[in-house]
Amino acid sequence: MLRFTYKPFYRFIYRYGNLLITPILFLYMFPAIVSFRYEVGQSIYLFVFSAVIFYVNKLYFRLYQILPFQIEIDEDKIICSQFFSRDKKIVLHFSEMTKLEGGIFYGKSKGLMQIKGGKTTIGFFHHLTNANIIIAMLLQKVPLEVYKQIEMKIKSRLEV
């Protein structure tokens, strides 16, 4: 059984990054809120910062649901554990996988990669230790129809 985890820096960023970013953005918003005079420029400024805060927290809430900090791969399944809520554990068999999305699976070099199977979604980033190994194993063991869905996207990235 192979085990993949994140380095402590990335584990901290993916778990608590929004708790650092949100207060900083509020500090930038505070002077505009205190001196608000119903001007268009100030309204746009506040709206943009509010939208960024909303988007960052929405992204992190999604990561809390799908991002395991430990992934173990067996011969026929993936076992994901150490989510934001530590007691959560997901087991996904390779035969149950229906879709691979994002990152390398969409021809990009970086980004969130997602494994979907039934009602389950698991995500991981390329910062995972030995991420290339987990990607290669996924491509070898997923059902053929799932592989065919992403084959052209991967090949287009390799040709560039």
C-alpha cells in the first residue's frame, strides 16, 4: 500500500489559508467602511473586496469537503483520510470511478485534480508528495471509458 501526504507548509495553507487571507482583506476594507460616503468608487471597492472574501471562503469550504491530507492506494481502491474533520474516511474503488477532472487531467500543469465516483468526490493538488506516482496509478487503474475521456486532453498538453 502506497501512502501520499502533503508537506507541513501545504497542509497548513490548504487547511488554514482562508483564516489568514480573510482578516487581511477585512483590514483593507475597514477604512472604506468607516469613511463610507455613498460614492460609486467606494461602493465598487467594497463590493470587489466582499466578492473576493466570499469567493475565497467558498473555495476553502469546498476544499474542506473534498481534500484529504492522506491518500493510500491499494491494488483496487483509494483510501482517503485526514480531511478537515479528522474522523472522515472515504474508500473509493477504481471500478467505481466515473470521472477525472482538473489539473493534469484537463491538460494544465497545476491545479486541483478531482476523482469522482458515484456521489463521492476526492480532490488533491500536485503538491502531494510523489503526485506523479498517484496520477500514473490512477491512469493505469481507472476504467477504460474514464481514461478515454481525458486521453486527448493529456496528449494535447504533452504536444505543447
